[in-house]
Amino acid sequence: MDHAGHRKRLRQRYKQEGLTGFSSYEVLELLLTYAIPRLNTNDLAHRLIDRFGSFRAVLEASPAELEQVEGIGPQASTLLSMMLPMLRRYEQERSTPRPKLGAYAALSAYCRSLFLGVNVEHCYVLCFDAKSNLIVAVRLSQGTPSEVSIHPRAVVQEVIRHNATGVVLCHNHPGGSPEPSQSDLDVTKEIRQVLDGIGVRLYDHMIVSGSQEYSFRNHGLL
């Protein structure tokens, strides 16, 4: 096969019609042409989907997991693993630019965007200034599909670093219910007490599961 000509035809086809008529294999094949020179990326695309089971699972895989597939090196694994983080960034800027405390719809949409395509539990602290504007969202920890640790000391460190006056905690329950566990309730109470001691308000703790979220504040828990 004339691989150079095939790559050119794939790119031209995308320019003319977008990805609408592309199969999942072809989308991966096109992406890989930008990371792997000369090789047959069609075969690599099939290997990836055969290994992970779906296009979605390929994008959710870590660089180390991707590199276990024959022919996938650091450049290709970096490119593929960047796709979901880039989409999360896009969603954050498109739908909820700099959410404010008190604007529940924008805040919940922003929190959901943090976990787009994430299949293990992550915990974030969102730091706000005195005018209720978001300063930064910091990922505190990464856990397993069913558990993540939230340490009060780590929250306090970020609050002090960014001179925050208000805080929202946010973590996810991938594939489950957004309802809080007893551990979630206990650690939220502990963090609230610690922040009260330094004059910082814990405004909310939001738990995200898919398109749903649970707000401690809306349920009278804060």
C-alpha cells in the first residue's frame, strides 16, 4: 500500500467532510499519522481497539497502557492520552468560564467537566477569592474506581498557597451513585472544622457521577 498517499487521502477526506463518515478505526488511524511517520497506522488502530475494546477505552488508557501495544511508542501514546484532557479543558472554557460561588448551575457543570472520561476517583479542591471568583481548581489525589483519599492538610496547603477565602471540594463516583458514603460525610465534616479554624469557608462538597451530582449544601449538610 502507498502509505503516504493513503495518509494524504485520509487528511483530505477529513478536511472535506469532518469525522462524520469515519469509523472509530479510521479516526485513530488519522490521529496516529501525526505521531508515527511512514508505518501503516491502520494496523495500529485495529490493534488498539482490539486491545482495549472500544474507541472510548483507547482514549481513557494511560500512556503506559498504550505503549504495551506493539508499534505504539512515547509520541503516539502522548498524543492519544492528550485527547480527553484537551476535551475537558475545552468543556470547562466553553460551558462554565470561571464559575462563581452561588451560581449553582455553572459550578456543577464545571465540576462535571473535570471528570469527563475519568474512570477512577479523583478529588479536586476549587479555591475562590473574596469576590467569589474561581482562582484555581487543583487535583489533590487520584484513587481507585471506588475510593479516593481526601486529606485536610492538603486542602489547607492549597488554600494558603492561593490565598483563598472560600472552597468547594469536588470528587467523583465513576459508574456509581453520587450519594455520599459515610467516609465522604466524615471527611467533609473534618475539613470544614479545619477550614473554620483558619477563617476559610467550605461552601460545598460536590460528588459527580456521570451527568449527575450531589451537593452537600443543597442537601443541608453544609
